[in-house]
Amino acid sequence: MTKLIYRRRQTARPRPHSGEPTYGPLTQDELQLSARNHSMPLEALREDVTPPGMHYVLTHFDIPQITDGSWHLRIGGAVEMAMELSLAALKKDPAISIPVTLECAGNGRSLLKPRPLSQPWVLEGVGTAVWTGVPLAYLLAQARVEPEAVEVVFTGVDEGIQGGVRQQYARSLPIAEALRPDVVLAYKMNGSELPPQHGYPLRLVVPGWYGMASVKWLQSIKVVTAPFHGFQQAVAYRYQHNANDAGTPVSRIRVRSLMVPPGIPDFFTRRRFLPRGPVMLRGRAWSGEGAVTGVEVGIDGKWVHAHLDKPAGSFAWRGWSLPWVADPGHHELACRATDATGAVQPLEQHWNYQGMGNNVVQRVRVTVE
């Protein structure tokens, strides 16, 4: 019996996080993660482009210390011509600049009951930046991908242990996604050199996908002829019913909208206070599955269609606005978006073991004085 139990433990799927879901208060480990990582203040939704210091950051391990002279990008695997490129060489290649909304796949995790134990995002694990760099498809064309290639694996410099597995952070993309013209190897963010926390000197940016696909501190690109089964691909970032469920992979961003909280906040509760009278409600909406086609604003349970601004790009958030005459008393505001596939934000979030892909409707409590 002892041997049987031992074998089961040895062959069980490693868990991506440190413990089971809980109903209790935040743990010390969660507080430590939330101190290391950084969310975007909701008032930053006023900006078309998020300043780097306000853009969300999730760092799995440590931020590497990298100097220009010691860093090179290696491209190899199932290609006819392997390459090794310096940052200076990359900057001589054709470049594009593209506005992209990135969102953490675990955004909203802390709102789930029971709460999956990991980075305890509320709603602010998001940001939009203009990324400048070399189209990945251009470099893959230079390397001449072999016909039998099925995926491209991206490995970062950052290293650590997760689920008991020592690893460098690595993810893959299907070859068709990797060859999209808008997937970029970025060395600039909002026109300036990448900050260390955003992947200096080079990172991948995959428009439309949750942020885990956009590997930072990129070290190597390997074209492979069989599916990649690294930890971040096969174990982490899965939609699972329970710990033993193999699940399905997380990929594109689900439709979501957020509101700029109106008025002024209470320091501790963040409840909003504003004077009576006309106020313009504003926010942003985005989706990795298709263009946002509509946003509704809920005022005490009654839904009204908002005005949509012109989109800044195919994978950048879209502004919305709605005038409201605020009457004295307590109110609940909400917003929900619809995308071109017909997907609509849910009023109640479906639970999953890792707390991924949460896009439940935001609710904002306000008191009109």
C-alpha cells in the first residue's frame, strides 16, 4: 500500500499554484505575490495608451539583469538557416508599431468563490501600449521554416520553480499564429526602450492572446515539429474543473469592458462619491476574439447602450461613453461588452480551478450626495 501511494504522488499532475482554492482571507503567499506584481489603476482607463509605470505587470520569477553586450537572440530548430542576432542587428530590420491591449489570464481571480490561490487580481490586470519591433514572421521567413513545423517555442531568460518544476519561462504558438503579420518582437514600449519589468531588451507581443503568451526577456525562438509540452503550456494556463482535469488551453482574451470609476473614492472601500447632476460615464472595452460591437451600461439594473469611439487598432481597447444624470442616493453602475462573435460578458462568472479567463461584469457602487 505504501508503494502504491508513493507512485500516485510521483505521477500526479504538478499543480501550477501553491495550494487548493480557499474561501478564507488572503494568504501570506498571495500578499507577497500582489506586492511583487502590479495592477493598472482603473483611473488610467482615461488614457488611450497606458503609461509604462501604470500598465499591469506579472513576473513569474525574478526580473533578469541583462546588458546589451551579453544578450543575443537565437533562432533555430526546424529551420533551414539558424540565426543568432544582437539587439543592434534586430533594430536594423524592418519594424512595425502596433497598439495592443494585454490582459493577464488570471485577471479577476480574487472575485471567485472559492478563490484559486495565485496572484490575487481584482480587475486591474490590464493595460494598452504601443509596441515597436520586428515582425516575427519576417525573421521566420529569413530563417526559412521547414514544412513539417507545427509550433514555435519562445523561451525567456527568467528562471525559477513552479509546481515543483525548475524551468525557464517558455510558451509556444501554433505555426499559423506565429506567422501572423501583427505578432511582434518588441524592443520599444510607447516609443521608449522597454523597461526592465516589461521584458528588456526584447519581448514577444501576441495581439489578442492573454498576456502569458507574450514571453518577456526573450532568449530563444525554436521551431518544432511536435507540440510543446513545457510546464507553462501543459500544466499552467489551462481551463480546468479540478486539479486532476487535464483541461483546455487558455489562448485568446475573452470580451471585457471596464468603467472609469466616477467621482472620488473612499480610501479603504473604494466606494465612489459624486455630486448630483449630469456626469459622463466612460470606460474601455476589448476582446481577443473579434472587434467590440457594443457596450451596455447598467444603472441600478437597467441597461442602456453606450456610444462607442473609433477603435485605435484591431487588438486595442475601444473607448465608450454614456451621459447620466445622477440622482441623490446609492446606486450600482455596471458595464458589459459584446464582440463580433456574439460573445457577451456574463453577469456571474463560471468558476474554474486556476481562475482563468474571468470576464464577469464590473459593478461600481456610488453614492450621490
